[in-house]
Amino acid sequence: MTIPYTVTATKTDQTDSGWTVTGTITVTNPNTWQSVTLTGVTDALSAAGATCTVTGETTATLAKSGGSVKLDYTCTYAAQPASYSGTNTATATWDQAAAHTAHGSASGTTAYTLDLAKETNDSVTVTDTVGGVTTTLGTVAIGESPKDFTVWQDRHRPHRVVPHDRQHRDDQRDRRHGHGLGHGVRLRSGDGQQVGHGCLRSRLGLEHRQGRRRRPSSSPTPRPVRPPRPTRSA
């Protein structure tokens, strides 16, 4: 017997990870009267929880009238941020007194958005296990979800089980009619008289039944003897 059914593969419980913002910071010295030596450059994201690092010449000396340096930055989140977009702020610092400037730091901002860079496990293999046997149904990509697979499964017809109470009724019927479990018999006493009947049983676990034998009387009644006929002579 063949039974058809459908297995549907649906993408669920997607989990984001690897929240990272990367880019380049450019620090420029607009002063026309002297160069400026940096004391550090930092970066921060508006969504709390990010850890940012800046690599490169963070203490470079910038020439007057437009000297600059480019630095790389990376900001990462250990847990999912509250927002996937916000403001990125880079800050450069220097010695205010040595540079003869009104301030000792300056900041620049830009907007950022976390976009999906790549997907892992974007294609999976679908299997179906029945009765300890595993069958490969095919593959499904995230873009195909939901995807149906039609399966035709062979099933053996189960053995027929007779309830205990029904079996008991069948046994009772067989005893009444003298068939099925054995054969009906008639029992006779030693003098040839019928004394009862029973059923010889052959099924395991059932009692062997037979008719009850009648006891002969201690003094059986004699049968009358017919007298002999007279013989005529010629």
C-alpha cells in the first residue's frame, strides 16, 4: 500500500550575527601657519555596545595648509544592537598649546547602516526518516522557501488483531457448533448407551472438556429370555 504525503521546507528562526561597521577616517590640517602633530584618533557609533578600533598613524604630524592622514576603523558588536543604523563620529586630538590653536580636538560625523553582507547556510538538504530509513528529498535555498516535496511511502498492511472479547465469543460459538477448535463427539457407556457429548479441544490454553460418564448400576437389570419354540416331529 502506497501513501502520499508532502514535506514542506520553510525558513524560520533566522539569526543575525557579526555586526560590523568598517571604513576610513581622513584627518586634515587646515592651518596655514604651522603643522600639527596628532595625539590620537578615536571612533564611536551612536548605537550603544560597539567596540571601535582605529589603525594607522594615529599620532602623525600633519603639514600646514591641508596635510592629512587616512586611518582605517572597525566597529563590532558582541550582541545584536538596538538599531542597525545611526551616526558614526570620529574624533582627532592634538596638543592645543603646541599648535597654538583655539581647541585641542575636532570631530567629524557620517551616517552608517548595517547591511547584510552574506548569508550562511543559505541552502540546506532536506531528508525524511520513516521507520529508521532516511531518504534525501532534495535541496532548498532561502529564496525558494517555502518549498514542497511530495513523497510516496510504501506501507505494509498491518496484521489483523482480534480483540480478546471477540475471540472469546468466537470460542463460545465454536463450542456450540462443534467446529473450529476441535470436533464434536458422542460418548457411550460400556453397555452401548449414549451418555453425553462433548468437544475435543486442541487450542493451547483452553481446558479439555468431555462428557460425563454414567456409572453402571451395581446390579444391572437382566433382560427377559424368550422361551424356545416347540419342535414338531413328523
